[in-house]
Amino acid sequence: MDATYDGDLVRAGRQAREQFYDARGYGRPDDGGVVLAPVEAAHLLFRGDLDVVVDGREGHDGDRLDFRSFLASTAVSEVAFFVYKDLRDRGFYLTPTLDSRVGDETGDFVVYPRGKGPWDDTVAYRVRAVSERAEVTADELQALAAADGDGTGVLAVVDEESELTYLEIDSPTITGSTHHDLEPVTGDLLADRVLVWDPPTSLHERAFYGQRLDENGGPVQLSLVEAAYLASNGTLSVVDGEGDAGDAAQDGDGEQAVIERGRSVEGERFDRRLRVYSALRTAGVAPKTGFKFGADFRTYAHVDSVDDLGHSETLVRVLSPTYAFAPRDLALDVRLAHGVRKRIVFALTGATAGIEWLSVERLTP
Amino acid sequence: MDATYDGDLVRAGRQAREQFYDARGYGRPDDGGVVLAPVEAAHLLFRGDLDVVVDGREGHDGDRLDFRSFLASTAVSEVAFFVYKDLRDRGFYLTPTLDSRVGDETGDFVVYPRGKGPWDDTVAYRVRAVSERAEVTADELQALAAADGDGTGVLAVVDEESELTYLEIDSPTITGSTHHDLEPVTGDLLADRVLVWDPPTSLHERAFYGQRLDENGGPVQLSLVEAAYLASNGTLSVVDGEGDAGDAAQDGDGEQAVIERGRSVEGERFDRRLRVYSALRTAGVAPKTGFKFGADFRTYAHVDSVDDLGHSETLVRVLSPTYAFAPRDLALDVRLAHGVRKRIVFALTGATAGIEWLSVERLTP
């Protein structure tokens, strides 16, 4: 059975079509025969279903390529091969999107539900295959998240030892029931936080802003991002630096002083974090620092009282919309979140634009 | 009882010395009285042991500063105060190093064992206190690690919500018993790995290089860093790209081809990682990819056979000696390592210099 590589695709005849496409979902029918993507041909070579592929490229003299020489050639990406092979090993039929048969080009592979194939009309996953050394832009992850409904978007990472990690990419909805009415308070702006000296218990013990300076009570310390949010909605008035306690800044000035302090200690990242903090609070979710988890925030969807606090559900990392993810950093965040039974969510936002939310979770297809 | 801030230290008389230094280890005796660091005075104000500190700075007219106004002034760092207070709450006496009483200036505080004080001759911890927003250089961590023997080196991080995380910094010794004699092998250099087509079982199944292409056996895939190491010690000959299998590169050429490939996919980081990989193997430790943990390597100290593999003990992250750590990234690595019962070790190395090892672990003083 002859199969010929033309520099783009591998073409074979009727018998190959019956044996590979009709029976096992490789390639697509074409003019009575079958057309295979190089990665499909590589898998057939690997399995011994094809002995060789004839190299029909000019200057290659019809070389007969076995699996070893085909894989070592530039015809097929080893990363694509490892992902294709692994999904086949897991019992899936799948189609490379490079041959443009599939209208929506999201991902490198369209994976059908187990027991289904390219003849059917359902898609289980849209898989993008990358090396651990590739960078994946926020845009690419958003495209995978948007694929949802017509196959779950999946990033498949091949690490340097050829092990695979599958990451499911979604657009989560952030929502909770944490809403509390607060009475006005006044605080001192220190170098990197605000101290509220006579806080009502609602501030920390119910609405979960800040924390007490001492276990036994006393002033509540607010982070700069909490203080900026509370100043922006009129709850907090701020006294700056070494000034008198009576010398409270005018409405708006206090907010500006906190924001400027935030920018001076944190740069433009402060504005991004404040925007995300505000969106979380507006959505009814209480954000607290995610420092111990290496994230910006951990969030609680339902806070009635700090004495009766549930488990925080989500870790949030705030990033620029132009951020490029290193797959290894993604692996770190996903592994950590899994270990503490939370989900990692990336909040993509510029200083002034809206927020796109992306969740990433380990997946076993 | 009068205590006066002179712009540098707080000075008080004999009664204060008896009450604060003699009885509870605050400050140091000086000319019959006592000299306090501002953070010590802040703690005495916080506790109500001092009512006010008189501001003796020029232009401050002898203002009487209570805890609130002293903390809001520039006299005392809130980060230092939170750390000082927390260690006092935990039952330790400690001395700020800024007053140069302590010869070795490593860290911001010298902490005595519980029940001991500045009159005694033993040190439990040397603590450096930083905000989560500060960067900590590799040099600073190395100084803390070097303090060992005269107090454990500790980094105390105050996060934006004023919570404390203590990290113990050490210089670990890397050693293991993984040594295997290998027979020569030949492999194909692909885009991002090397395939050894007829591997002896010793290569993967005993010495734990690479992994099999298929569960049922077949070729062994080596990562570029494994391949470069095996080429450097003469075990591996490499065939490049689309060339004939018989066309093995000359000794040395193969090693160079792998290293150049590594640099082209990874930049100068490849040389650093190869240096660390080689040092780990030389120390009798088997490094494998740490990708799933977001690290460079995970390591196994004792590998006799892959069928009988123990738990990997260590995660290794390779960094430049000029690296500046963000405390939040440290928290992420330490938390993840703890969750998977491993220790995180940073290998600091340039492209050509030696390697410094730093381990970081969560500590509860």
C-alpha cells in the first residue's frame, strides 16, 4: 500500500481509505482515496499499519521513510505526534485542524467523544498542543475558553521529557452573596496600609475587610487595595501620614492619596488589582490576600460572619491582557490550586478596560 | 516615666531600664538608663507600658506621641513592628540589629531562644523582615543561610493584609546514591529531544534517563539536558536531523549539536540548567523534569530501578546568582513543595561559575 508525502499532506488510495478512514477515523476521504495529515501518517507508521511513506517532495528522489526517519524529518512535529498518540491511546478519534476541514480552527486537534468519529457531529475537546517551552498568549487561552459549547477548550502541554499535561480552559462566572452595609469609618494612611482605630465590628467581623491588629481586638488594618475600594464608595475617610487625627482629608482626596500610595509601592499593577478587587466585591465575593498561595487574591463567595467562614473557593491572579503564559507557570498555579482544593482564575485587565476571566484546571481526557 | 525620641533611638532613665531591659529584654543599658530602638518603643506604647514618647527632634516642639501617632510617624517601620510584635506574642525576646550592638548584622532582629534574653549568649533566629512587595536578592538569602550555626536564618514576610509568613533559609547538601554504569548508545536529535532507538534497559529502567516512547517499550526519549549530559560523558552519540542513521556525529560534535539545540529553544537558561543537572547527577541524585510542579527538576536520591522508585524528595529551580526573589513567588514555591511533601531548593548559577544551593521552608517560630 503506497502513501506519498507531498510536502504538505500524505495521500493514499482506496484500500487505505477503507482501512484507515472508514474503519478507524484517520484522515479524510478524497477522490476515492484518503488524505492524511503528517501526524496521522506518523501514527500509522508507529503502529506498523503503514510500513513506509514515500517522500514525494522534489529533490527527495522518492525516499522511503519509515517511522524513525519520518519523525526525524521536518514533515511532522514531535509535539503534535505525542499529543495525537496519547489521545489515541486513551481511546479517542481525533482530526488535526491543519487540513482546514474543520471550519472553526480553534486548537490543533478536534477530538470526538469516545465511540464517535469524524463522521459524527459531536466534538468533545478542541486541543491546542504546545511544547512546555512555547509561550501561550492570553488571546490563545481566551479562544480556547470561547470554544466551549462546541467542545471543551484544552491546552495540551508536552514537557521536555515528553510527558503530557492537559489543562481545561474556561470562562468562569464570578458570583457570590457577600453584601454588607457599612457605616462610615476613618483611618490613618501608613506606609503600606491603613489603620482604622475605632472600627465598628461590621467592618472586619462581618464584611471581612482588613484584620485586627491584635487577636484581642483593637484597630483594623486595611490593605491599600481594600482602603482604596472603601474610600471610592464613600465608606472610608483617610488621614495621611504624620498629620493630626482631626485633619481628615476631603472626600475624594483620601481615595486619591491611597491610590497614589498604592501606585508608589506597586506601580501600575495596583490599578489592575484595584479594578479586579472592586469587580469581585461588586459580584458579591469577598477577596482577601492570596499571598500564602502566591496569588493576588483568594475569594469567599458567601461571608456572613468571619467566625463562620467557609473555605475560600478561588485563587485569583491579576494579569495584563497582553500577558504571555509560560506553560510551566500555568502548571505551578494549577498544581498548587488543586492541592489546596481551590480553582485558579486569571483576571485579565488593563488599567482602564474591562475584565476577562479565565479558569484553568487539570483535566484527564 | 519620660522616653525621648532623638530621631534615631528612644532614650529613657533608670526606672525604664529596670522595668523594660532588666525585666523583659527591651533595649540595652546605657549610662544608667536604657536605649530603645523605635520598634521596641512602639511595642511598649502598644502594650501601654509607655504612655507617650516625647519627640525630641528639632522642629517637633517636644510633641507627645502616643502609639497611634508614633506608628503613623516615620520613626518606625510598620513592617518591623508587625514582626517584632508577632515574635513577642510568640514568647520570644528579640533585639533589633540596627543599634549595632550585635556584631554580625545579618537580619533585622536577633531572636533569643524562649526563656533567654539579650543577657544570654545564645541566638535562636536571625530574622530579616520585609514587605511582600520588597524584592529579596539571592545575596540576602545567602547571608541568611550563612548565619546558620549562630541562629537560623529566617525571612519574615509581612503581606499586604499584615499577615506573617516565616521562611527558614538554609544551604542544603545535595547527595545521593544513584550511580550506574552505562554502555554507549546512539540517538537521533529531533527538534526538542533525542530518541534512542535501541536502548539497553540500563538507560531508562535502571539509571532513569528519559522515558519510553510507549508503555510497552520501544525507543527511549531523552530530554535535551539529559542528552547533553550523556553526550558530555561519552555515553551518547548523536545523529542530527534528517541525516542517515549511520551518519553519527564525531565525538564532541554530537554534544555540541545538542547544546546548540538547547540554546536555540531555551536561550542561556539551557547552560544553567545543564550545569545544575550535571552537578545533581555527579552528587548521585537523579533529576527528572519538575514541570508538573512548575520547577526545573524533581530529584531522586536513591534509584536502583525505575520499577522500585521512591518519592522524589526535592524540587529544584535554577536561577541566576543575581536573581531578585519576589516574596510572593517564594511563598508559591514553598507552599507547593510543602503540599507535595518535597523541599524546594534554588540552584544559583551563572553560565560558567559554581553553584550555590539555597533551601527555603516554612517555619513556625
